[in-house]
Amino acid sequence: MCNMLYSVLIICECVLFAISASPVVDSDNYCQSKTQNTHLHLATKTPYRFIVNKDDSPPTYEGCSPEKIWLVVRHGTRNPSHKVIRKMRERLPILQNAIMKNAAKNRTSLCDEEIALLSTWSTELEEADEKRLTHEGEDEMIELAERYQNRFNDLLSENYTNSTMKFRHTATQRTAESARYFTVGLFGRRVSRYVWFPEALYRDPILRFYKLCSRWRSEVKKNPEAWKDKQLFESSPEMMRTLQDISSRLGLGNVSVDDAELMYVTCAFETAWHWKTPSPWCAAFSEENLEAMEYHADLEYYWIDGYGHNLTYKQACPVIGDVFNFLDGTGHWGREARAVVYFTHSGTLLKLLAHLGLYRDAEPLRHDNFARLRTGRDWRVSRIDAFATNLAFVLYRCEDGPRVLTLHQERPVALPGCPPHHDLCPLETLRDQLHHSLSACDFDAMCGRDR
């Protein structure tokens, strides 16, 4: 079901893009970037507007009414890390200058428009701006809140009360601001100033559990073996062809993986920030090249944050406990709470999705199976982990007992073990499916927890 939903989404987007794009047909001045579906391949830097579900009508199920909602949201579109900003400021102007010299000698295959955009490119970002929420991210949060409110107005009403609506974010600017703008979408700017948030924790045991898992850091994140497939893919025939294409297109010598990745990440961030102005760095890639760069990113997130190692997703069990405590009315939020909304990070969402068994491909993503998984794979972070990615559990009281609606990216998804082709899963069925997560979640024993 999940795969079908995303296939339909991609087909629709491709059709819309084909209708709206105006390809240049002059064979002597062909603008390749005019015909790319760039927005389909931006990995975790994808802005939410490219995958949004605009249908915000209330989901209705006969004999059922929504009673509670538990929602976790990745922060909105942000700035890059200070390391990427430094490279954008220092390395990209060197590449830009070399490309312009090549263009003057007619040694590139860029069109006049692409050359003109690249010639005037510059960045105003400073390293102090790292990872800050951007205007696009603010809009993502406001609009996400408005859509959820339209769907579940009784649970996320315009009237804020601290006893019934709970909010929490990690100790970062991007999640704090995401939370603030989400409450603007719910309550308006005036009331949002009075929304209460508990003290934010950098190592939050629910919202950033992996920061407390020293074993995961040593055995996975900092283990060279966990990065092996991504690194091996860098010397694969597909990546070699991609680097050759970029080199030829820009008139450069042998473009390195680092330079290609820098141009790709800049293309992604600038596409996310600006609705109407294309990033000139996207012109470095054909769509086939973008697919290879996207897979390069997917390999990292699969092996570091997804299904690559059991510990990675098993450590998300405290989140499952929090979900059921809230749905059962036994958690620290109290029995009155009807909405809990968390604001966190990519690493949390991906590990949680894998813990739930979503988007698991029949074969692992590896450096040598890109050809088979190029178009049909489920683990594609451009779709499942864009900026503002969200996952919700909505408890319904039904005539035949409590049921749960699970939403990912605002669309119903069927969790493994739940009835297929049905949006609602009986609460007890879901509890049985996740029994081990609830009854055997010894996080300290699993992780060697940092104190």
C-alpha cells in the first residue's frame, strides 16, 4: 500500500512537471535543467511542498470518532551545517570560476540561461547561520498545522489549553522554531506566544534517544564498516559515469565525489529555499545523475539510520512506549491530554519508521544493486524523510472497539500485522504486533546508556 501511494505521487508529480515545464528545443542551446525532475531526487533536503498531501478533509469512518492524536514532526527546511556552509563559501566560487572560464571557451554543454545563472551565483550564508530554520521551514510548519487542524479540529482546536494539548521539542533552534510556527498555524500569532513547552533536552530520551545510545554510536555511526556500501558505491560504474557526465557538462577535469556531493547538496538546499529561482548548481546533473546521487545518500541513511543494523531501529522502542502510554491515558501527559505534538530530527523519524517495519525492501540497499533498486525501492529518503516529515497515530473510538489510524506524510499507511487495505487497525492488534517493543524495551542493556 505504501509503495503504491508513493508511486502514484511520483507519477502525478512527473505529469504536472511535464505540463508546466517549457523545454528549450534549440539543439545548439539546450537547457537540460529545464527538463529535469530535480525535485524528485533531493534526499533528506527535499522541501515538504514536493510531497505534501493537500487533501485536508477530515477522514471519516462509519461508527468511529477521533479521540486522541500523537504526532511527531521533523523540523522544517533549514540551513546547512557549518562545514557545508564553509565549503559553499570557499570551494564553490573556485568551481564557479573554472566553469565560467570553460563556458567562455565553449567547453561546457550548459545553455546560455544556465551559464548566466551560474555567473551571478553567490551565497550570503555565514557559518553562524548553520542549521537555522528558514522561511520555507516556517511556512511548512504553519501549513502543516493548518491541515492537521482541518482534519482533526476537535483534537487540535483553535482554543489552546495546556491540559489538553501538549508540545515538546529538542534543544535546537530549528526544532524550537518549528514548534513555535506550528502553534502559529494552530492558534494564530498572538495566542501562540503563550503556549507552554517543557524544558528542552539535547539528549531527550524520547525525541533523540540515539544520543543516549553509546553502543549505537560506536558500533554503527562511527564504525567504518557501516559506511562501506556508501563508499564502495563511489567507485561503482554508475557513480563513475555520473562523475564523468558532470565533468564533461561543466568542462572540468575529473570531478571528485566530494565536489559532486557539494554541488548536489547546494542544488538541494537552494531548491528547498526558493520556490521560483532555480539553483544554478542543479544544471550540473542530468536526471540520471541525480538518481545516482540520491542513491548515494540513501545508502548512508539505510545503513546508519535504517534497516542496516538491528540496533539502529530496535533502540526506538521507548518511542513506542510513549505512544501507547498516551493512547491508554497512562502516560505523564495525563488523561486529559488529547493531542501530543513532538518536534525532532531526521534520525528519530527514520529509526522509528524502520522500527515499525515501514518501507523495508525485499533486499538490502547495497553498493552493487542500484540498477535493480533504481526506481522501485521503498527506502527513498526523498519521499519518506523530507523536511517536515511527520508521523501520527490517531486513536478512534469505534462501535466495535478502539482503532488506530497511522499517518505518514499525512497519508494513511498500513503497519505490518494490521489488516491490509484498511486505514484503521484495532488497537489490540497493534499492541500485539508491537508487544516486544512494549514488554522488552531494556534501553540501558541494549545501548550501554550514557549517564
